[in-house]
Amino acid sequence: MSAPAPARPSGSAPVTRAGHRSRFSSVAAKYIMAITGLIFSAYVLVHMIGNLKVYQGPEAFNSYAHWLRNAFYPVLPYEGLLWILRVVLLVSVIAHIVCALILKSRARRARGGARAPSIRRRRGLGLSVFAGRSMLVTGVVLLLFVIFHILDLTTGTSPAAPDGFQAATHESSYAYSNLVDSFSRWPASLIYIVAMLALALHLLHGLVSSVYDLGIGVGSKARNILAAVALLVALVVALGNITIPVAVLTGLIS
Amino acid sequence: MKLTIDVWRQASDETDGRFVSYTVDDAAAEMSLPELLDRLNSQLVEEGEDPIAFDTDCREGICGTCGITVDGIPHGPEPHTPMCRQHLRSFSDGAHIRMEPFRSSAFPVVRDLVVDRSAMDRVVASGGFVSVDAGTAPDADTRQIPFDMAERALDFSACIGCGACIAACPNGSSHLFTGSLLTHLATLPQGKPERGRRARGVVESAEEEFGPCSVYGECAEVCPAGIPLSAISAVNREAARAAVRRNRDD
Ligand code: HEM
Ligand code: SF4
Ligand code: FES
């Protein structure tokens, strides 16, 4: 519908619009970000639970890693489940990042960049405000981490991977010894720990944000519950994973 | 009380602006911010200088005409209070106050503290209304509306259209304003026949005029009408609903 726009009340300067005229709406971009973000959240939660199998010893962990490759065989081919996950996650991460960049550039333009200096000052800067403001930074940290993580424990490419890396074969997996070898190097452990803190912050804002983005009306009571759930998930995922490099460095796992 | 006020002076959208420092010696705690500016302006006129341009109308918090950024916060330090209802008792004697226009790409400066907020009018004009026959008032009981529904619509219709949410937003987004508009009209039976058409028009226009939402929540912190943050989710919800229902008007 196209109602006539009221005339500019002052002066005769042409109307400059702060938004965008692309056919790709920000509403669609936000739905895509929320859905792909939730796919990632579910993935990192399940992945963390799987990682905790390391505490059941080498056999349990290796056979879990082996099962991931042979799951649903022969319905699925060798590594079938893994490849389905990889494709879904790759498409998700690309869509998530492309939408993030489009939205970020629209936001910069609408805010006004240098012409309208950022002057807002919020009462207090709580953890959730900080998490929201640092999405771009934590997102970039996560992307770099994911690349490092794949080179380290999936492809075994040095210098990311430890020296004694052994690739999985059709018969067996060496996930346990690869993991212990990798985390025995303290810089590698540090990278994992820092990345998990970034993940916690990204999840903290991302989970709350995705509920709003999906168009779900959240009252003030429900918002508190939602924020608490997001904090809980963020902490559980991050701390669950962080215990592993700590356990290796302290010699609890070897 | 004695106050030092740094005020943004700008002749028009085409020229650059800057802060100019003024002192008011005889300010009083019970003065409102527009009264402080009135006081300063009579001082300036006496000295033969140009008075500071700023917008106000009702000065009782209902019209949404006022709005400046005070010490970095749209409307000022008192939460959920329009600029015209902010008083000097929020400041201490000898304080330094910084006043500047609402900042956002969508709000070009007209002069000094006055900005052009017609982008918001264009959003409303693209469907944010109810096309009813505005003849004589109907009998109050002809249309029954449950109490909760009426309350909900009233909560979201409280928006006074000031634009503070947009000025507070790091993304220059209008979601609190747009969402409150869509929510209250979608709640009431009078708004339902045009619900889908309205959502398409209003959301498309808001995307042309303003930025996207990142759920920072800055808007609801400053809103003088206390519009709840849940309003922002109505933008995506109503847009998705209208998209799924394709060309239907309702
Ligand atoms: C490899 C992992 C990830 C990368 C590289 C990444 C990247 C990014 C980036 C760059 C942004 C900034 C968008 C902005 O500033 O507007 C962002 C926002 C967001 N992320 Fe992620 N992300 C990742 C994982 C996740 C996960 C696990 C979630 C789980 C919910 C998630 C949910 C979100 C959501 C909902 C937003 C939108 C926030 C906004 O509107 O600003 N992301 N992501
Ligand atoms: S939602 Fe609140 S801050 Fe935004 S225009 Fe309406 S009254 Fe002003
Ligand atoms: S002047 Fe009317 S709301 Fe402030």
C-alpha cells in the first residue's frame, strides 16, 4: 500500500532515508540469524555433552567418536551423519555471518556514523548489555576458533594440531589421544578456554535475541526467565567444555 | 542554583554544529528543562543573541513534541520521563549539563535542538492507522472488548511518538515505536480487518526509514510512555504473519 508521504515540514531539502531499499528485508535476515543461531546452540550443547565422555576413559571416548562416523550404517554411508551435520552447520554459519554483516552495515548507516556521534550512555553496563554490544567481536573470535578447532582435531593440520595426531580410520578413532596431546600444549588449551568464554557471551545475548527475533512476545516476567535460561545454557556449555583442557593440564586426564 | 549548560548550536542541516557553553545563575530546582531553556533564551535575547531553538508543546508529557538528549540520555536522567517533565532537582547546584538534539540518521537537525522527525510520520502514513468511518461516536457498548484485551491495547497505544527510542538505539532502529503501533492496532477488533496490509506497509516503510533491531533494549530504558520491550518482537511477528497470509488484508 502506498499512502502519500507527508511533505517535509521544514526547508525544501530532499528526503534522505536512513534505512535500506533492498528486497532482502532485515526482518528476513533476523529470522535467518535466529534460526541458524538456534541450530548452532543446539549443536554446541550436544557437542559439549559428547565431549564429557572423555571422563569415561579412552575406550568410551574413542568408540563414541567411532560411532559418530558409523552411525546408522548402512542406511547412511560411512561418515554420513557427520557430513549431514557438517553441511547444515556450514550453511548455517555462512548464512548467519552474511546476515550479521548486512544488518551491521544497515545499523551503522541508520545510526549515522561520524555525523551522529554515538552519545548514548546507559545506566550501568551489566553482563547482558556487554554481551549484546560485543556480538561482533565474540562472533569473529568464534569463527577464528572454529577454523582452528577443525585444523587441530579434525584434519590434524600442523601447526594447529599436535605432533602425534592420528587421523580416524574406518576401523578406529584416536580422538582421545589427539585431544590429550593437543591440550597438553598450554597455548592450545588457552585458545579453547578463551573461545568458550566468547561462546558464553555470544550465547547469552544470542539466545535471548533469537526469541524476540522469532516474533515471540516476551513479558517482563518471561524475560527474566528467558535471561536466566540463556545464562544457564551459556555457562553449562562453556564450563562443561572448559573442564576438559583444565583436566588435561592438571593431569586429571592423560 | 547555578548551572553551566553546553548546548548544541547548529544553524541548519547543511551546516556543522558545535557545543556552546552558557551559565544560568538563577535556576531553581523546581524548574523543568524547557523552563530552564526559556530562562536561558530570555537571557540570550537580552544580550542580543539568537535564542536556542527547541521543540515543546504540551509540557505535560502527552504530546511527544519535546525531546532532546541530556548528558547522553534521550529526554534526560529521570527514567521514563519526557524532557518536558524532567526537573532541575535531578541536578546538583553548580552542575554541568550537556544538551544536544536527538541523534540518528533519520533525524536531520532543523536548527539547534530541533530535529525533523517526519520519518516517523511516514511510517504511520504507510498503514499505521484504522480506516473507520469517523462519524458520530458509536454507542460504547456496541462492540464488547474484554478487559485484558483493552488493557493490553492501552499499554501499547501509550506511545507519544517522541522518537527517543530511535535516538537511544545504537542501530537507529524504530522497533519500539513501530512495534507498539502494530501491537495495539492488531489487538483491537477495529484494527483487525487491515492487520496484514498494515503490517506490510508499516514494516516496509520502517525498513526504508530506520535501522534493524539487535535487541539491545536501550529503547525501553528511555521510553517516556513505558512501552514494554516486548513491543519490538511484534515487528517480526506481524511481518511474518502478513507474509505467510500473502495478499490478504486482514
Ligand atoms: C561459529 C559461531 C558463530 C559465529 C562466527 C557468529 C557470528 C556472529 C556475528 C558476527 C554476529 C553479530 C551480528 C550483529 O552485530 O548484529 C552474531 C550475532 C548473533 N548470533 Fe552468532 N555467531 C556464531 C554462533 C552463534 C550461536 C551458537 C548462536 C546461538 C544462539 C548465535 C546467535 C546469534 C544471534 C541471535 C545473533 C543476533 C544478534 C543481533 O541481532 O545483533 N550465534 N553472530
Ligand atoms: S515508543 Fe516510547 S520512546 Fe519510542 S516514540 Fe513511542 S513514546 Fe517515544
Ligand atoms: S512537550 Fe508534550 S510531551 Fe513534552
